[in-house]
Amino acid sequence: MTTTSSTFTVNAGALLASAQATATATTFNQVLAAYGLCLPIIPLRVEATLAELVACNSGGRYRLHSGPIGRYVRAATLNTADGLLTVGGPTLKRATGYNLHRALAGQGVRLGELQELTFNLRPLPGATALRLVEGPIESLLMLANDLMAANMALRALAFDAQGLLLVEIAGFPVVVERQAQQVETMAAHYDLIVTSNPADGWRHWEQLAQRHCALAPEQRLDVTLPRRALTDFLTFCQRLINSDTVIWGDVGVGSLHISPLPDSKSYATLKAQAASAGGQPCSEFGPPPRPAYPALATSSRAIENDLIADLRRVVGARYLLTHPDHLAVYCQDASNAQAEALPYAVALPANTAEVAALMQIAAAHRLPVVSRGAGSGLAGGAVPTPGSLVISLNRLEHLTIDREQRIAHVGTGVITAELQRAAERVGLFYPPDPSSQTASTIGGNIACNAGGPRCLKYGVTADYVLRLTAVLADGTVVRYGDGLIGQGEHNGLAQLLVGSEGTLAVITEATLRLIPLPRARRTTMAIFTDLVAACATVERIMASGIIPASLELMDDTTIAAVEAFLHIGLPRDAGAMLLMLADGEPEVVDYEAAVLADLARSGGAQRVVVAQNATDEANLWQARRVISPALGRIRPNRLGEDISVPVSRIAECVSRIKCVSAEYNLPIVVFGHAGDGNLHPNILFDARNPAEVARVWPCAEAVFTAALEVGGTLSGEHGIGTLKRPFMLKALGERQIAVQRAIKLSFDPEERLNPGKVLPV
């Protein structure tokens, strides 16, 4: 159901809404509440407009649970000198060029005056509970640490250093009631006073925000610190400043707001102390200064004969490959793309310093550079340009989990599944789960902004990137993002690099956000006689207030192929299958699994199966996991595509793809992540048959056209690389291509980084 007014457009079935940028978040949420939805950004300044919140990348009350507003921006329309420009679109996944809509938050890019914004929404929680806890600040901080360690459904841990802690819990009613009682029990351990659901609620913090924001910038300090540094920093503050100064914030994310400051010396001293403790500026109440695009150094051309020797001195003889047989290994990725000729050399550095040295040498010789991870990409993004230097990042494998801060520090060569296992060993969770997770690297995931089935509930890679270390075209090392919550001065530039496919910089390290590991999970399978009924059920699920952890779709051709391969009793005449995963607290999982099953039955499912144990779980997902080998029985080769379309138009798009299949006489199977509209049409063919090979790319172009005509995009998570580059102009239009090319030239004026990828000439 879509409702439109002069100010707001709400599409409840797609968890999507648009608003004028001048509207306040307060008014926006009042409209959304009628649909049981919200933009989970509740500013402490109720008059704040959506444009102001995006400029600051604000998080409001619920930064701890929901993060800053940049995570929810899907699209924006801006008034530029050349007229209106729209970036982004109505799909959660958009790996189609640079993520300009995400980079708007925190002013990573300034393209013009915001006119309209489109946001991803969340269901309103079933219940909330507030507990106001009073006592010594030291005891309150210890309680807050205990609550975080307990992995509770915390929305906020707002505090005032005078001795107040406001704990808000939200979620499923039974869980909220249980955990609210747990808060009181834990507070009693420290002899603290607890008030249940205080009448004033957030009023005290709203007043603090109003007074704080009324002051001149030099009279107030906004910083985010690692949580472990809060106690010592507060002690330092109390020794330095007078009793008129108020310190408050959210201890859950480590944000502090300090005002009024008596003089500029106090401001400088506190800012320096915060920095020494690992703190970063916080932009919650004021936009960060616009980060300048890099000013790249120029190098004089080196002597050509020195090139191999220079490269070898950086990485050593073992890790510099020059033999043609070794170079040939790096000439393709998992797609059908092939290099036209061998690269000049392949270097395998061990750390950021070595990457920087390699980039300086490449700059001196004007050598093209292609960065590469596991080579599991499906768009030709890692296929080297002839004569280029390939920098393989697989040896950047350092991995550290900071359990207390809930972050991971990783080298970009770390395998995705290894990070997931390391996090789960300490009770934490890294949700992005591309199907290549056992092989793909974090660097590759960042390069293409990978998602996977779980992104419907948990978001894509960009939502977990807090900081990036990267090497620019001239060898300069930069660090973008605060590494804490994503509200630093350069967070917008970090978001700009995510999804840039190695065309702006070589990313070497990342700080990634982790969340508590869900305690339970349950899968439900539903078989439908027709695809339209399955897609209508997807919309009803999305509008029900439940967001499954995964909501996967398989079409009739896929089901038939899987059944022929596995013989597990799937009906060969089925029109579609949905796999629905609920996860979270056990009570939540029981409820959501039952509701999902009921929605499937009422939507016309002919068969519904709910897993009862781990074995059932594995069996139900087996059909999804074996799609690739099953398709090999139909044709030996396939072109795996990756379109993303609005949820409400999935059935229409799949129907068009069926027509394309018939027109080009090539089998096309469609499966993917139905909840976010990310479909994977696979065109099957036999590479030994020249007639079929000749039809593959015209067929793919017809699939892309179908996606674009229903408001979709060329790629959800695989990226553009070389294979989809010819279609970029049609997908984005000349003006947006021009904007993206200007950004490319700012970072890479000689266009040496992954040349021939992403942007059309």
C-alpha cells in the first residue's frame, strides 16, 4: 500500500517513505506511526529538519540501537546549479556506481540543496520501557557496562554526569518486561535508585540539548570516546571545569556533550585529552566541516629499468610475481570477464605501509593499479588492465575483535566467514553474508558494498563500516571515519569509498561494527502455486511489522532444477518458494515464525514447513545452497546477474524476465533476496555452442532493461566492473555520470586506479 500527500509518500509494503527535506523528523514520524512504522531517528531537538539531521548524520535518542541517519537514506533529490538531481533510488541495495546518497550524510559530498529524501523504515517496537537510575556517576557507568555486556535490547543509555542514567529498552513485550526487571535487579547490586517509566521521560535530555545547541561552537564540545575511556575522561573533566559546566550524552555509544566551556583554553585542553584517549569529534548537533577531497602529490617519472627492482624491494622476491604463468592466474575473476593481456606484475604486500610504497612507485611510473581480493567477484571488477600492477591484498589478514566496544579491526584480506566465526566466538555477530562468504574477502565486500540474505533486517556492508584506512593514487595513506559510531568528520568520505570498486583508492584496513549474536533462529519454507501469490505474500510480510532475518525467493525453474538435483520432494509444478528466517530472543522467534507461517498460508501457500530443530534448519536451506550445482545440469555455463528492483514490482520484473528467456531461447532462473528486491537472474548457456554464446549478452541487456523499467538498478551487490559498464549511462543518466566522474578525477586525476571499470567513457 502506497499513500501520497503533498509532503510525504509512504510505501508500507516496501518499508519506504519519502519526505520534503524541510519537514521535521518529529512530524515525519507522526505520519509513519499510522502505519506502525518509524524512521528510528528521534532527535533531542524536536524542531530539527530532515535536511539538518542528514547534514550532521545525527542519530538522536537511539544512536546506540539504530545508529545515525545515514544508514537509512535511500535516495535524495537536490537542487543544483544545473537543476534537480536525484541520487540513489527505491531499493536497499544499489551497487551501481558511487553511493552518493549515503555520502550525503555528514557532508561527505555536497551536491546542492536537499529537496526531498527517501528513507528505509523500521516497524515500531511492540513495547518500550524506561528506567531512570540515580546515583554516583562511577556506579552508573559500571551498571551501563554490565547492561551492554548482557546483550539486552537497549535503545539508549542516556546519562547526565550529575548522577542520572536513563535506560530505554524496546522490542517484543515479553522480552521488554523481562529485561526491564533485569535492569532493576542489576541496579540494586550497586545500591542505585530506580524509577520505572518516569513521567518526564526524555524531557531532561531535550532541555540539555536545547541549551547546548544555543551556545556558540567554541563554548561546547561534542566528542565520541571508546567506552572504556569514559570514566577516566570524566574524572579529568571534573578536575578541569567548573560546576556550571554540564556533561551528558549516551554512555552506550560513548558520546559526550560538554557545555558551557569557560574559555578557549578549556576547549582545546579537553579536545586534546579526548583525542589522546582515542576520541573523535561528534557531529550530532552540528555538521562537520566539509572534508576536502585529496590533494594528490605529483611525481617525476622514474627510470623504467628500475621498476621491477623497486617493486621487489618493497614486498620481497617471493611476493612479486612476474612469470607469465603466475600472472595468468590473476587474469580473471568468477565472472565471464577475461583480461585482454597480462598485467605487468602482481605484488602481494603484507601491510598498509607496503601498499603505500607500491602506490608511490606506480605513481612515479604512471602505472595503472588494480587492487584484488579473492577474485570471487561476478562483474569483472578485479580483472586487470593490460600492463597494470595488480596489488593482491590477501596477506592483509590481521583480525582483532574488541568485545567491549563491539567492533572488529580487520585487514581487507580477511575472509568474511573468518570474521563471522571470530565474532561469534565472543557472542557477537557480523551480519553481512554474501553467498561467497567462505571465499570472499572483507575488502571485496567493501568494494562492492555486499549484502546477502540477512541485509533485509540487518543492512549491507556500508552499515557496518565505521572507519577505513586507504591508500590514494599517489601513495598517501588516509583514514576516513571515526571508528566508533560513524559520526566523525570524515565518515561521509568512508561511505564514498564503500562500493567504489577500487576506482578511488586501495582500501587496506577497516573498523567494522558488530552487534549481539541472536540467541535463537527458525526457518519457515512456503511453496506457492504461483509467483504472483508469493510476491504478494512478501509485501504482506513487510507490512506486518515483522522483518525476517532472511526472506529468500526461488522461481519455478529454480525449484525444478533443485528437485532434479536433490530429490527432496519439492513439487516440480510449484510456481515459487519462499524461505523465511526469524532470529532474536527465543520468545520473539517463536512468535515471528508462527506469524510468518500464517501469512504464507493466508497468501495461498500450498505447503508450509517450520523447522523444529537444527537438522530441519539445515535441510530447509539445502535447496538454496545447491542452486549453483543444480543449474549445471541444465547448461554447463551461466551468467549470474544481480538486479535490484522495488519490492512491489518483483512479480512484474520476473514475468518480464520470463519473456526475455523465451525471446532469446535461453533458460533463465530467478532467485534471490525477495525482502529487499535483490534478484539474481542466471542466464544459462553452453559455451561450446556459438549460437547460444552470441545470444547471451543481448539477453543480459534485455534483463537490465526490464530492471530499469520497473524502477530498479543494474546491480544490488555484485558491482559494475567491466561487464555492466556499457549500461551505466542508461541506468544513471548523463548528469549523475558527470558528478561521479568529477569525484573520480578528484581522487584519481590520471585515472590509473582500476581503469576501465564502473564509469563509462
